[in-house]
Amino acid sequence: MTDKEAASIVQRVQSLYPNFKLNREIGQAWLDALRTADYERTNNRLSEYYRQVRYAPHISDIAMYEQINEAQRQYEAIQRDIEANRSKPKDPEKQARIQARYARLKEYLNDDE
């Protein structure tokens, strides 16, 4: 989440819980912790928390972090690379060399029969 989004979460906590004590150090700690959290999920969790609990939350009560599936991340990176390579213009000289090699290989394989 961006610094602006993190600040809006802290401001929302402060407005929902007037007794929430906030000073420069506490505010900075909240901002630092929330930077790596997911804004939408954290904001939704704060709303749920507010409906259920009358005491001001700790960061760990509301911060929702995106769970990273390493295999999915790698798969998506590979898919991006495949798509990027598909859109690259083909080198006509290289394509001609590949076709020539393919033709020689095909002739070689047919000669053995």
C-alpha cells in the first residue's frame, strides 16, 4: 500500500476510536507496518473489527498481508515472458537459417530409411 493509503488507515482508526493515542513515533510505526499490507483487505478488516470490538486495534488486528504463492508467481513470470517473446518481431535471416537446418535434418532423417 502507498504511504497515502497507510495514512488514511491510521486516520480512520483515529476517527473511529477517539481514545486512540497517536504521536509521531506511533504513527511512524503504523505507517511502516502498513506499507507492506494490502490496502483493500486491511480497510475491510478495520470495518469488521470496528463492528465487533470497541477497543482500538493493534496493527496486527487489522493489517492484512497478501499471501504470496511462489509457484504461482513464477508461473505468471513465465507467462509474461512467453507473451513478450510472441510480440517480438521475428528476424528474417535467423528464421531462414532455422528453416534451412530443419530442411537438412529432414533430408538426413529421410535418407536413413
